[in-house]
Amino acid sequence: MQIKTTSDSTNVLETFKREWDKLGQPYPWKDPKVLAERQRMVEMKLMDLNEKAERVKQPVFYLNGITYLPHYSQRHLWVGPGTEETRLTYSTTEMNEKGRMGSMFLWKRSWTEDIWGWRIL
């Protein structure tokens, strides 16, 4: 039985029911709790099928024992830990003056490709 992935859990359950009906067998469960547990198990199996996002070597900066990562979309902005209101951010120029450059495997950020050519200022 093939179940297509979807982000809507209701569609997953409906797809599961349709596929089960195609087999021409009665449902082995009628209890809604058991059905909900089966749905949860199907969703967990679908999550296992999802491939992990590719990670590539990205530049990072270390400043006072804190790792600053490149912002996901804003060029030449480095982000520290914390919420949007509390975290510190630095420009590439500031990080070159204060921090030490390193690398880490992160999700791809297209703007950092020019950094590996050392054209970061």
C-alpha cells in the first residue's frame, strides 16, 4: 500500500482509508482511539520517509565563545543565539575585526558562496 506524503494530517487519514478500502478487507479497528493511534503511526512513518535537507560547509564566526551564523537570507549579517528581540547581530566587517572565522555544516545560504572566495569586505 502506497501512501502519498502531505502536510495535512486529515488527508493522510483519508488516503489511508481509501487505500485500505482498495484491498477489500474490513477495517481491523473501529474504535476512534485506535484509529487515531494508527493515524499517528502512519504520520510517523511518513516523517521517516522525508529526506534530510542537504547541509554544506558554511562560514561562521566565533566571538567571545559564541558562534555567529550567517543570516539565512540577509547578506553579510551574522546572527547570534536568542530571540529576534534579544540576539546580537553583526555585519561581516564587524566580525572580521572582532571575531575568528571558522566553518560549520549548515543549510545552504547562497549569499555565502562569495565568502569562500574571501571577498567578504
